Amino acid sequence: MARTTSSDDPLAPLTLAVGQEELLIDRAVRQVVAAARAADPDTDVRELDPGELTTGTLAELTSPSLFAERKVVVVRAAQDLSADAVKDVKAYLAAPAEEITLVLLFTGSGTKGKGLLDAARKAGGREVACPKMTKPADRLAFVRGEFRAAGRSATPAACQALVDAIGSDLRELAAACSQLAADVEGAIDEAVVARYYTGRAEASSFTVADRAVEGRTAEALETLRWALATGVAPVLVTSALAQGVRAIGKLASAPSGLRPADLARELGMPPWKVDRVRQQMRGWSADGVAAALRAVAEADAAVKGAGSDPEYALERAVITVAGAARSPRR
């Protein structure tokens, strides 16, 4: 969940939303707007992209109104503001206007805009952290928080099953929590999640690839057909197959004797993925990798228009990859 520091009042003169998680950024803006309109239904809300905040624009938007109306001014991608716009914002922060809430959204990944961000923090801005949730534990905590916010009880197993089924998209996770909270009476357990979402995780393109590179032909084909039936794009399947086979080739040709952390850096993979690929590469040979990559390339061309039957091309590629996974070593 988004975390707040400094003042927790959404009507504070300045709110900073910092991070790259779009759902949390949007929620931070909605919270301020909702609070402002609760205080004054006629609140004027203005949202500006960096290019729209030219010299004098902020002064015009924040100038006193004859009707003393409340305003919310939202500046998106504040890290990309021009030097002149940054000067205007800093000048405004020194003397913020009454009945105005300025919301600065810092969504960059580097140090760009650090000077303005530091100045805004020094001015005592309320800060909402909206980090990208890359770790499964973070997404699990997010799901638990969604159910708590909805006033609903969900078992730990149910929360984990939902994360496993939906994946890393926070918007989809939030929508799933909302649906379950609205539809289900009583405690939400693993059986409920299975009834609503069984098949979602198994239908992902990466699961198709995992089954194929492990040599599990029947399971890979079954998962492929389910994935296509539920709307997974064929090109995503060929991409996942290519990544799976290449990962095996990279690990097989990596220098021996490296420590796990050094090996992960050498291959450009997180350590957990190195462990998974190491398990998957049993039974693979250099010839098998080459044959699998050729099959995937042919399937990729077919699904992009060179063939008349994308599903057949994918099935043939999956069968070839799974067969290569069981090829004898030479």
C-alpha cells in the first residue's frame, strides 16, 4: 500500500507522490481530489503535463479567486519540468496560496528532478510513496491491505492464491480483490479464489514456456490451448519460449566455478531464476538448444503473418521444444 510521511492530511498545501506504480499514483491524486470536493463540491481540478506548465502558468492557476474557490493543481511527471517551470514552482512553495492544493507527481526512475523534489520536501510537503512492487511479498501485502480496506477477511492462503493467479499487475489485483469483496459473503478462502480464478496463472505464456523447456509435452500443450482460449496473444508465447530456451543456453555456456551471485550478474538474471533454469536444463544438449531456437523462430514468423495457422505453429514449436528438452547429450 502507499505510505504517507509528514502530514497525512490530503488537503495539505502540497502533496508529493513519488514512484512508478501507476495505480498508487492515481490513487494518491484521487484521494486529494476527493478530500477537496468533500470540503467544497465546486473545487476546480487542473491537471498539467510538464509541457503545459510554462512561465507564469502556475502563478495564474494559483492566483486568488473572487469567489475564493478551492483548487487542486496536479502536475504530472514533475521531474521533467523545464528549468523556468522549476523556478516558478520553487517560488510558489515559498508562499503557497490559501485554498490551493498543489500535487507534484515524480514518476522518474533516476535522479532527474531531484532538486525540485528536495525543495518540495524541505517545504514540508506531504509525501506519498508509490514504489513499483517487484517482489511477491510486496504484492501479497498489497492484497492483504486491499481486503482490510474493504473491511473483509481473507485467509493467508487465499491472498497467496490470488497473487499466484493474477500475477504482478496491481490494477488487476485490486480489481480481483474488489470483485471478491463484493461477491463473496463470509470469509474469503483459497477455495473461493480457485472458483473465481483457476486457470489464470496456468494460462500465462511463461507457464507454457516453463512446461515446454521441462519436457512436459502434454502439460505444455494443454496450458497453451487454455492460454490461447483465454486471450493470451500468440506472440507472447513465442517470446516466452525464446526467453526460456535462451536462458538454458546462456546458463549452459556460462563460466564454471562462479559463485551464485556472480553467476546471476554474469547471466543478467535474478538468483531465483538461475536456480529455476538450472533445474530446467537437465536433459538439454547444445544441439537441442539450437533445434528449439529454430523452431521458435519459425513459429514467431508464422504468428506474425508468415503462416496461415498460428495455433498450429505454436503447437509444433511447443512439441519441438519439449522434445529437445529430452534430447540425449553428446
